[in-house]
Amino acid sequence: MSDIENTENDGYQRLTPSGMGAVIPWSPGRPVEALAQETKRAALGNGCALVRGLGLDEADFKLLVRSLGDTVDHKFGEGGADLLKLNASHDEGKVVTGRGPLPVHTDGLLVGERVDLIILYAAEFSDAPGSGETYISDQLTAWAEMPEHLRRVLDEYEIEYLVTERGYFPTVPEDWYAIPVTRDYGRVKSLNLATAFPPDVTPRSWEVRVKGMDPELSERFFTELDAFLRSERYAYTHRWQVGDLLIIDNQRTLHGRTAIGPGGTRVLFRGQLTLPDAA
């Protein structure tokens, strides 16, 4: 949902009925390093932090990212961990940096990389309502409240992936490979997965299946799981404005995006960080 929930006892406005998210008021002119520290605390405590009305250039953004923590050991085919431009490319075959939707997923999943924080900043944005939006799911609460028939699949089966966007993920296996459904780096145990692209969407960045399950049942499972994780109780959908900053705890949440409209402009700066185990 897009409406902001009531204020909790720490003074922050929440983004979902489940209590995820924090909206941070910010005064112009305060240093980037101070912005980094406040948003980091809020994101780690609440799953994500939102600040509006900033004016960051590329140098400011890189300083913000490096003030937050250590950049990941980058294993992707484009950009860097301190700055990748998600630029809604029209180039054929682009998915992650392209214009189509991205299903619910966790960053670093396919390349086996630990990502603790995701930093997104809207440098340019102009699109129709419903297009080019980022959604964030409170996966810890959703997992705790998950229907038993969905939980049983995650507990008893392996999940396998086939990466089809080789230009963006050049280092991963070329055939189907299994990835553990959960992860625990010492801070929090959480789901470690991606759901499926809609059947009518091409190109896709990956395919996913439940190993050993009938293909039709596997497809039905991912459709239902995606709908549950994106239901109103758990998911916040962000309509971007230039100057918006989202800091996302990649261990506590899952995220994705809606497709960018044919005439839409969407340029997000993205950074990825790992944090000390004690963070």
C-alpha cells in the first residue's frame, strides 16, 4: 500500500500495517554523513527508511554509500557496488536495468553475495501512476504469519534458479542450480529467495522452480507466494519523486518493481553494502 501508517512510539511514521518502515524528516544543508547515520539506524530498526526532498549528485551519493558501510564484493556485469544506474534502458535484453517488472526478490541471491543494505535514490523520474514503482515486503512478519501450505513448501523442498540474463549475471552457473531458502549472517534469520516473473513477461532475468514438484503446481506456488508477500498488510509501494532516498535492509525485507511505462523516465542510483556482524 502507498498510504503511510500512524506514528509509532519512536516518532517515525510507518509504511505498512505490519509496522515496517520509517519516514525520516530532513533539513536541507545537513551533512551527508549525518544523513547516513540516521537513515542507517532507522533502516536497521524498521526494515527500511524513506527521506524525501534531497538534492544529491553522483559524488554525494557515493559519499553517502561509503559513509553507511562497506560496499559488497561486486559480481555483476554492470556498474559498481557504490553506484549502479538503474536507468530503465531500452536496450534489448536488459532486465535488471531495463523497463520490465522485477518480482519479489532479495539482492545478492543469484550470485551468492551478502548484501545488508540497499540504497536507492531517484535522480530522474517521470512516469504514470502505477509504473516504475518500487515495492518492499516486510518478509519477517510475512514469514511468521505465512499459511501452512506455503511454509511447508519452503521447509521441505529445494528452490532452483536458471539465470537467463547472462550479461548482468555473468559468473553464475549456466544450468539450474539450488539456493538455500533461508540465510542467517548472525543478525537475523530470513527468507532468501526470488519469485517468478509473470508468464507474459519477456525478457526475464531468471526462471525459478520448486525442485521435484509438478511444473504446474510449482508455478501456482510462486504465484500465491508472490501475492501473499505483496499483500496490503506486508508491502509498501513507493511512487518515486526526484530527490527521494530509500535505504532498505536486505535481510529483513524483499523488494521488486513494477514495469516502467513506454514513455516513462526512471533513473535510480543504487548502492549495495555489507555491515559488520555486530551492526
